[in-house]
Amino acid sequence: MSLTGDMPAAARRSTFLRWGMLGMLIVLGVPVCFPAPTSRMTAFVVAAFDDDCEDLLVREIQKADREILVAVYIISRPRVVDALVHAAGRGVKIHLKYDAGESSFKRMRSALRRLRSKGVMCSGIRVHGRALMHHKFVVIDGLRVLTGSFNFTYTAARKNYENLVLIESPMLARVFSEEFESQLAVTQLLVANTPAQFDSAANTLKRVIDNGTRNAPLFYNYGTALLMSEHPQAALN
């Protein structure tokens, strides 16, 4: 069967020309590069806009079984806070990271107090070398990612044009989880009661130093001894 028989004349000429040039290059010994195959990832995707962003976010929080990682510039929206509180009440482990500079905002302080009172870990991030911790993403159960322009505020939920995308992909969730872990809090509270825990705490401390947070107070409880270091480097020597 001819590969070009059903093509228009112009298309046949173009095909012959391309293959002819390729053959000439090979005969002359000119290296020819072919595009490398790309790895493909199948993902289930849902896009929400404007008022629907909050509905999608809350629905996915309600479906969480094990863990929720939240990286968001600011959170003050009661409906989102309620969803996180209820998830924590179901035993879901939740860690929230936010821009430390926004904690002076009254509604933000109120949201953080409520979340912490229900066992949600809340960490303020002060970025070194960049202006803001401006992420807006949520990783749920290591399986799903929500990300977009949507901040967790009244203005974003009811006044702005916003977008939020749900991507169900363990591979992508792992990438976002790694980014989440790279965002280190302003203050690290590290408790070690065994040699193994102490080694783990020391590794975390080294990460703090490597990322430029040199003046964050670090607390160590090793057995009955409590060490507080205002200068983390001294604790490693």
C-alpha cells in the first residue's frame, strides 16, 4: 500500500522532499537527531472559576482521608476554615503553611487561632531572597492537587475573577509535596527524646541553616536536657 497515494500532489512533493533531505544527510554522515520520546502522565482534571472555586476546594477537603498539605498566601474564609476543622476532627493530619507577613491581618489571626485550637499545624513562612510565600496549592492524601489563583479569602471567593484546578495524579502530588516540604517555617520547634529523633532533628536544623534561616530559635529536648539555640550553627558543632 502506498504511503502517499491518497495525499494531494503538494503534500506528496513535501513528503518526498523531507525524506530526500534526510537521506542525503545520512549518506553524507551528518548527525541527525530525532525527538526523544516523552514520558506521559494520565491525570483526571477539573477546572473551576470564580464562585465555583470555593465549592471545589471545600468538596475535596471533605473527601480527604489521611493528610492535607496547604500552602497558601492568606487564609481567612470561614467556610474553608470550617472544612479544615471538620477534617481535623475526623483524624485527618493537616499542615498549613502561610506567608508570615500576613499573620498581622485580624481575620487571618482569627483563622489561625481556630485551626491551631483544633490540632491543625500552622507554620508561618518568611521567604529569604524572595518577596512573598505566594503559593496557593493543596495536596490531599498524596493523590490530588488543587492549585490556581484562588486565595482563601472573601474577596477571592465572591468578588474576583479566580481559577482553581483539581489534578488527580500521585506523580504530580509528589512534586507539590516536595515543594511544600522545602518551605521552612520561621521558627522550627524540634523535640528529640531518642538518639534517632535527635539525628532527625539535627538534619532538619541543617536544612534551616542551608536555606538561610540562621537566627530562628531551635529547641532540643534530649532525654531530660533542653537546649535552646538562638544561633543554630552552634548546635551542630
